[in-house]
Amino acid sequence: MPNDNAPFDGVEVRDTSKIAALDIGSNSFHLVVARVVAGSVQILHRVKQKVRLAQGLSSDYHLDDEAQQRGLDALNVVAESLQDFPPENVRIVATYTLRKASNAKTFIRAARNILPYPIEVIGGAEEARLIYLGVAHTNHDNGQRLVVDIGGGSTEFIIGQGFEPKMLRSLQMGCVSYTKKFFKNNELKNKSFERAITAAQQELEMIDKAYLRAGWKSCIGTSGTIRNIIQIAQNDSVKSTEGKVTLSQLTSLVKISCEAGTLDKLNISQMSEDRKPVFAAGLAILIAIFKSLNIDHMVFSSAALREGVLYEMETQLTHPDVRQRSAESLATRYDVDIEQARRVHSVTMDIYQQCKDSWNIATKELKSMLGWSALLHEVGLQINTHGTQRHSAYILQHIDLPGFNQEQQTLMATLVRYYRKKIRPSEIADFTQHPAEQVHKLIAILRLAVLLNIKRQDDILPPVSVKVKANSIRLTFPEGWLENKPIFSADLATEERYLHALDLQLRYE
């Protein structure tokens, strides 16, 4: 009988893995599914859902029920494409709207019932970094480049070279939010465009001088808004420029829009119906960008945030975590006492290893977060020796840390906020990905590591055995050691009282 498999006999079968990235944007939700083969990312599947989440964001940043439901409906659609994906192969990031919404956690908790994966709310600078990463992996050119991404609620600006971003900024202007503010009732008027352009230029005053000084050789636009405008710019009524857009073309589109008077009467064949409602706002923002940054022309890149997430997921399989570089850079910037940080880190990891299974904290992510918190717990010492833990927490909560999402920064800030002194459980943040009991136990581990290194000297601490149960932790020192350490014993007694606030019992002998 003939061998039906003969055509495949000589084909080498390589190990592959499937990964997926979901971008919960202010205008649209984008899912990208890819496979990784020999270090190459191959796009397999895309799903796009128009949601306009930012439309439901009030002036006091409350996300209304209708917008939330649109978002949940969209997640139900994409969920089908993520069936049977292991958690480590899926990354979900949320941008401006959930970054700003005061009730974002309500939506995230409801979303977890649909998608069993963590939703990371990322800061503006982190969003910009990931956008650049997506562009850099798909657009290869020499010299510095400016990358612009107009989203539904914010616009990101990045100057970078090769794979390295050099300047990252996110400004609060987006096509959905500007539609609500300047283009109500689908009216297209010169005055509305002028007001929107001026407002965007005012925002751009925060970056225009610095960016112009840095300079760039090429300008690349991403996002559906810019793609749509460039496509429309190839219309017969606008002078074609072979896949790029100029300021002259953009102003011609304003004239065409105002002549129509309303969106309903605007007849441009290249414009998709789902993009139509936000077209005017996106156009106004883009004109402001061209004017403020003296842009000659802009080309389009189809790669953006979700592709950046995919490429970073692939990179982390074989390269160090970008977060490690961020943490080390921050430690250097704030002159952290590295010797003390190393002592605390070593003991933190030792305690973690002894209690991770019993306390149900045995995950790579929690181990990493605890380790970086140990490295950075005294980052606030440079500000003031009094209340160092508060200063450290503030820095970790508010500084731009490439690779970290908002909840990760909040977790580290929480751990270092309570590495010593009194604990106030009511002030501990409410996390969407980590139950309170888990956070409390991480706090206890870091606190004990700091306490055991209170003398800030090597070769003083003896071997310490750690045993834990559900709500208790026992430290066992070599026989007779504590008897000769009355001050340290008093510190342990004080710590025993402090940990009661976390419903944890400390025992020592």
C-alpha cells in the first residue's frame, strides 16, 4: 500500500506554542492569537470588537453600566478563541478607560467570570513602551523614529531607535473622549475642529519642545484611527501620496467634512461605518500632532499594543524579564544600599521557599514580586530616613516602571509600605488578582526578612527554621541563641503584636 504520509516524512517537526494577547482599549477590544516557532511569532488569528468603552466614562470617571455591558459582551465573543489556553500563554492588558475609571475593579471582577485570566491595567508609559515594541518588531529602519498611537482615550508618543524606546509619553486625548467633548450630535463644523485642534495642541505643549529637540528620521502612526485617515487620504478628492499622509491632506479632509455638515452626510467610500463616529475627533487630534511636532508626513504600521505584548511574551521565554532591568535601574537611580537589599532579599527568598506551599503562594509571579520588593524596600531612604517605608511606597506606586502593570506596582508599594512599624489593614489596597490573605502573608514574609537583618551586618544571623500553618508562622532559632539577644527578642515580641493586625500569629523559640 502507498504511504499516505510520504510527503511529510522529511519534514522536521519543531516544538511550538500558542500565545494570545488581548488589548482592552477605550475604542476597541483586539485579540491576537499567534504561535511561536523557533523564536518567530506567527500571527494565526485576530478578533476585533468595537466597544467604545470610553463613551461610558463620566466627567468624574465613573464607567456606566451600559458601557460595562458592551465590554462584557465583547469579552464573551473573544472568549471562544481562548478556550484551553494555559494562563501563562495569555496576557490581557487594559488601557486608558480602565486606568481612569473609579469603578474599574467592578468591571474586572465581572470579566474574570468570562475569561479566567488576569486583566492588567497598564500605565500610559507602559502602554507606549509596548506599542513601540510592536512597531519595532515589524518595521525595520535605521535612525530614530517617532511612533504615534491615537487611541480612544489617550494618545501615546514614543521616540526610539531599533528595539529601544528613548522617550515615552501618554497624553489624555483620544478619539472617543474628544468626540464626546467637541463633536456632539454628529455635527461637523469648522468651529468644532478648531476647538478640538486647539485643545490637543494645549496637551502637546507638555512634550513638543523635548520631542523636537530629540528629533527623528521617520514618523510612524499606529491604531485604527490613523489607518482609517491614511486610507481616506488616498481618495480621489484628496491628492494621493502613496501610503502616507501629510498636513495638507488632513486639512483637505476637514474641508470635506465641514462641507458635509454632519456625519450622516459625509460620503467617503474608504471609511468604515464603525470608524465613522470617531473620525472627526481622530482627524483633529492628528492635525494638532502634525502642527505641534512639525511632522512632514506619516506612514502607517499595522502593529501596535497587542503585537508588542505578543513579542514581549515570546521574548520572556528566552530572555530576562524586562521588569528585572527596571527594578535594577530604579535601585541604582535611588542609591539603594545594595548590600542590605541583598541580605533582605536572601532571607526573603529563604522564608518564601519554606512556606510557599503551605501558604498557597507558590507562583513565579508572587516570588518575583516579593523579590523585587525586597530589592527596593528602601528606595525611599534617599528622600528621608524618617518614614522610609511611606516614601518607598509612594515612589513604587507612582514612578514609571517599564514592564510592570498598575496592580503589580500597587502590590510592591503595599509590601514596602508595611515592611516595618504599625500595620493598618483598612488602608491596604483591594486587589483584583490577589486575595487579601495572600497579600497579608507576603507582607509578613518581607517584614520578617527585614527584622532578621535589622543589624545590617553579614554573618550575624544564624540558620532559622520557618514553619507555617494557615494563619501562623513559627521561627526556630539555634538553642540558646535568643537568650543572648534580649533586644532582638523584644523586637520579635513587638512584631508578634503587629502581625495580629493581619490575623497572623507569630511564634518563636
